[in-house]
Amino acid sequence: MNSIERLLPVLATWGVWGFAALSMATALGVWWLGRGRPFLVPARWPQRLASTFLLLLGVVWCAGLWLVSGPMRPMLVQVRHITSLVNRPAADATYRAVADDAPHRLSELRGKVVVLNLWATWCGPCRMELPEIDRLQKDYADRGLVVVTVSTEERDRLRKFADKTPLATLNVYTPRIEWLDVGGRPLSVIIDREGVVRDCFIGARRYDEFERAVMKQMKSVS
């Protein structure tokens, strides 16, 4: 699943054009092999086998084109929105702490490197990822890192989860973040000290991936 999530930005940007180009290329290949023949069926068996193989590939490419332009389109629209945020200033966001319900704003963290992680208690990959980013917060807090774990769930549910799984992160909740209003979880956005989005991770990631992204932002001001 994680490998598919890593491909989503590529599919969102090039999926339709890529599958359409591949479909046209296979169609041209079938035509070239069978040109001048009835129903484009080549005269010799090697060419017939090659033409059959290309036809099967064409079915695959057409199925892919149907997926990215049909059932997957809403998801890919969200992915394009997420990737478009990179290298742009992050809009402000308001949320409340799960622990004491105190209000906070994302803009309060200007001057820090921020990992803004959208997660949910019902999301299995999110729960698997939490120990990784919690460790990241503990390891780099003294170097100016703040990991914000934000959920759109109710506070009572999040408090019960936090009682069983305490987090060192800034653990908050909010009904929605306007500029990051997407349904997929988990989603992590890396924000530099100037408040600019520098990277985004769709799906769960490992500690070393987060560490590399964070260190890159810390080194850029050292």
C-alpha cells in the first residue's frame, strides 16, 4: 500500500497523459505489425504473438486511463492540491490541544521546523507511524523541531487514545484545516522556519525519511 501511495503524486501529474500515450503507442504497434492485412492480423506467428501481447498491454493501459480519469480522479485532485503547496507559504491554522483544550495557531511556531501530521485513531497506518514521529520529536526538540499531530476527531476520543498512547508531540484537534482539507490519512507536511512548505509525505513513512526531511531544513539555516 505504501508503494502505491508514493506513486500517487506521479499519477496525479502524469497519469492521464502517460496512460493515453502508452495506449496510442500500443495501438500504433498493432497497426504497424498488421498493416495491409485483414483486421490487422499479421501473416506470421511471431508477429501475431507480438500483436497479441501489444493488445493485452493496450487493455492494461486503457484500464489505467479509466482508473485515473474516473474512480481515482477525486483522490488525485486532492493529491495535486497537496503537492501544489510545496515551496509556498503555509496558511495559518487554528487548533486546540487534546490535553487541556488550550487554543493554538500554526503561526505561533514560526522560527521552528514543523512537521504537521494529519492522522486519525481509526487509521491503521497512522497508528503505525505515530511512534516514528514521536521519536522524531524527542530526538530533535532541542534543535527547534515541533511535530504537530492533528486530528479532526472529537477531543474525548483523542484523549482516551492519548491516555493509552502518550505522545511527546503537540497533540491537537480541529474540525478542519482549510488549506489542508483532504480526506486521506496519514499526511505529513514539512514546514521550514520561515513558514514555507518544503515537503509533503502522502501515507505512512519511516523515521529515517522524516529525519532526512527535517535535517535538510535545519541545515539550510545553519
